[in-house]
Amino acid sequence: MSTPKYRLVYFDVRALGEPIRWLFNYAGVEFVDERIPWDYPTWFAKTKQNYFSTVGQVPVLYEDGKPELGQSQAISRYLAKQFNLTGDNIREDAKLDEIISQVFDLFIWWRMYLIFEKDPERKKANRMLVDGRLSAAYTTWNRVLVESQGPYILGNKLTHADFWLAHFVSVFDDPMEGDEPIMPPGYPRPNESDLYVGFSNGFPALKAHKERIHALPEIKAWIEKRHKTIA
């Protein structure tokens, strides 16, 4: 059996690595899903020099005969072009980039202002900020899906942006289940109170889109077999 030509290195969580894993699985392309264990403090000593030396952070994509490639959105676009999961023209690709960037920005806001905030009073104030951001984003994405007149962001054409959108709506929207990363002392722990469970119920097109992507046979099979983690 030949060794897969692709190797994806990321933490043992879903987060920014999961849309890339979905790309491989949907396309039926074998890859090595190499996960850095969250066993502080040893992972820094054992892995940082191996994975962080060139691009500075994970995820990192290794491909036979090519330089390593970092940044989740760049990796996603690169693979999507190979797997025919992009738009049909530069305008459509720009729309996909817009959606993915919005998803990424919201994830960073949520992580920074809720997950990483330890002060209860600041967290309460931050929650109001994130509430507004989330509501505005969900409203926009719901409208985009309604106006597309199809099951996906670009109508009847499935793209990598659909994976990003469906994955992160599930991160915000679904109850936590699975293994929790082993955090260092004093490091903020993900908490279910930081989620927005069921928030997409108020956005029918967005909720239907999430469920539709999760029901794709290749994605459903991956979700059933992947390592279950809370984030």
C-alpha cells in the first residue's frame, strides 16, 4: 500500500483543521491526519521545532516533492482548486473568500473574547459583543443562502466555503461532546456556557445548510469515525 502524498499537521481538535480534513474526505483523497497532542508542556519541546520552524504555526500541509504550506485558508483554497471545489470564475471565488474570512473572523472573536477571557465581569461584557457579531453574521449567511436559490453558497455548486460555514456553525451551535484537550495550568478551558447551542434555529436556511453538509455521505462517514473532541 502506497504512502499518501499529503500529510496534514494540526492539533488534536477540530477548529481550523477540520474544513481541510473534510476536503480530503469528500474528494476521496488519502492523507495522513497527524495530530499534535495537547499534552503541555511536553508538546512544545517535542514538536515546535518540527512544525513551526518555517511557517510559524499550524495547520501545515506537507505534500511529496513540494515545500510545506501553512495557513488554514491558503491550504483550503489550494486543495479546493485541485478537487474542483471552487467557483467557476474569479468573482465567485472572491465570494467564497468573503464567506470564509467572515467565518474565520467570527471564530477568532469568539475564541478571544469568550474562550480565553477568565475575568467573569469582562466575559459578561464580551458576551454582548460576540452576541451582536454572531447575530449579524448568521443573518448575512442566511440571506446569502436564500438568495443563492440552491442548497449551497453558490447555488447548486458545492465548494470548500460550504465546508467552512457548516463546520463552524456546528462549533458555535452544537453541544460539546468528546475528549477535552489537556490544558496547561491556568489555561482557559472551553466551557459549554460559551457556546450558542441551537442559535441557528432562528436562521432556517443556515441551519438547513449545516445539516445538508453534515449529511453528505463522505462527510457523515468522516464525522462518525473521527476522534471526538469538544472543539
